Amino acid sequence: MLARLAHRGHDRLALAHLDHVLHINIFPKEMRDFEAMNTGCVEMMGTHRPARSVIGISELPKSGVRLTMNPTAAVKD
């Protein structure tokens, strides 16, 4: 499975396997969704367990969106 990871300040997108993800910042709108979010992360990442920060927020810019994520991955050129 491939994930598209945007690099801030760069026009290009890097393609990285999810195994290359080192850390994920997760911003759920409702902390009561933590268990469902955690289950989804386990299903998406398989046995790979990157570090995570989960920070509850009160609003997201798009209507109907329940969370946003910011992954950091290491890829070779």
C-alpha cells in the first residue's frame, strides 16, 4: 500500500510505503472516537507501529470530517 505524503514547502509529492512512516500526528474532532481511530490505524498499518501523537481539537476545516492526520516518513531519493 502506498501513501502520498506532501512535504511542506515543496511542490513535489513523495511516494512512501506505510512501513516508512516514523510518526503520525492525529487530530480527532471527538476524543470519544479514539477506539475506532485506533482500530483503523491498526488495520491500516498492519504490524508496523509508528510513534503517534493524538491531540483532540474542536473544529476541522471541512464539514463532516472527523479527524485529520499528519504522517512523517523517511524515504530514499
